[in-house]
Amino acid sequence: MRSDTSKDEVSKVALTADERRILYFASLAPSGHNTQPWFIQHIEPLHWIICNDKSKWLPAVDPMQRETILSIGAFIQNLEYAADYLGYRCQFSLIASNNQDEKVMSVQLIRSGNQFKYNVETIVQRRTIRSNILSAGLKIEHIRQLIDNEPDLIHFIPHKTKSYYDLNEQTIEANKIQSYRNPAQKELADWIRFSSKDAEKYGDGLTTGSMEIEGISGWVVRNFYGKSNVMGKNFRNQNINQVEKQVASSAGWFLITSKDNSVSSLIETGRRMQRLFLKVKEKGIAIHPMTQILEEPSIYQSLNASIGLNDPIQFVLRTGYVKDYPEPVSLRRTVDQLVRMI
């Protein structure tokens, strides 16, 4: 178990050991501001409903819950890989008809004779990397492996192309807009866990570690910052300056599209993103989701035309090699906090 995951409390639901392990691995999926917008309705052993947790929505940056469903898709992909690791196959049935429905997907786990065992250590070690991404070009074989025969849905925009520079500029502009859009900034402030006490209490949200605010700066933020500081001009400008530095150094961008914006397409796109994300560490490649372009309408409305894509863009991922791959640091709620009785 990762060191940044709290110890489980006594569960109100009698989970089997396999259920507990599968849900732990599933819970390591990424989500905006690390809100972890999912919970499990436990129907019976090995039969659950994966649900949309409305208390974890981000209405200021994700008013239609598009990102929420994408995150649940990533959760589902982790769940399937973990089930496979423990010798189960998943029987899924979509329930939700829109992004706001609480019940999203039914899943039954069935014992299988599958000899393939997915390496769940890739799930444990996955992390977002924001800093020290190199500009050296990605190897052709690595790009091919990450696109994985889905060139119509996963698009690589290499360094020094026009589209690359367009994405850099649009990302900076979107961050400037969002940093000074008060509802979005307040929402960010609400999800930052400044103290160790808050981090332990909530088990979700952003920490100085996950935001890569390190050294003396990290110590100052942990001990002297609060929500009011996030709303101040200095914090906003520091964020914009950091984004400018980040986009100035990368090998390019991965864009992941979907055929439409239906619930089923968003779930599959979230799964697709997670499959890509879980392949990168062994290649020494970092992934940094930068979603602000998709969250600010004045920027998003011209995005497809500037890149030359027709289908909806669901993920904008900055990427490149890194010399050192840091350990994962994002908080996680306990398995028992995820599970509810029907």
C-alpha cells in the first residue's frame, strides 16, 4: 500500500480481502484537484454499483461534470486491471444516461481462468509530474506504443510544430483567465490541504507535495498559507509564472479525443487516458494533464480549429522524458470511506 494512503477504519460493509484490494487499486485513479469523485454501492460480494459523488464535483471549472465522468472512467480501468490481477473478469453494465446521474456503472466480478496477470505496481507508482520535463523528442517507438493503434483518438503534437506553440500559448492564456476568475480560484483554494491535519482528515485534494511546491517554499505554504492566500494576487501570479515555465519545456502534447460527449464515450475516453498513463513510467516519460484550455470557453471554442481536429478533445496532456521519476504523493481516502450500503 502506498505510504500516502491512510489506514482503513473499521468497515461498515464486510468486504472480502479481494474486494478490498481491488477497490484500493481502483481508488488510485487520477481526478481533477484529486477530488476522487466516486463511491461504491455494495449490493453483495463481488457485485457493486460505481457511483458519481456529487459532493466532489467542481462546478466552477467542470459545470457539466465532463471531467467527473472521465475520472470515473479512469477508476473503472484501474478496477478492471486490479480484478484481472486477482483472477477475475469484470461484467460491466452502464446505468447512467447523463453526467449527473448518481449510479453510473454496475460491475460483477466473476472468477476467470485467465493466465494473464496485469502488473498492478504500475497503478501504485503512477503519478502526475509537473516539473523537470525535458524538451528532447520522444522516441518513435514510444509514441507508437502509447498511441496503441488508436491514432484517431490519441494524437501526439511534437515539440517545435505550429500546433505545439499554439497549445503552449492557449494554455498560458487559459491559466491567466482561470487564475483571475474568482469562483475557479476559490474552488482551488477549497481543495488545497495546507496542513498535515487536513490532509489526514480528508484524504483527498491537493498538497504541497502533489503541487510540487518543495523545500522552503513548501514549508512556508504548509505552515503559513490558507485559503485567503490563494485568493491573493501574489499566489495567482506565481501560478501563471509557473505555467509559463512548464510549457516552455516539454517534448510535446498528447491530445485524447472522443467520438462524442455521451456518458459511454466519456467513460471509455477516461479508460483510454488511464491506459496511456500507466504505460509511461517504464519509458521514463512524464504526463502532466493541463485541463484549463478545456475549462475556459473563450479558449476552448477555437481549440479544435487551431489544432485541426474535428472530434471533441477531452484531455490535453503535456509530456516528455524526465531524468528521475519521483514517488507518488497524492492523497487517497480509505477503501471503507468509498463503500456504502444500498
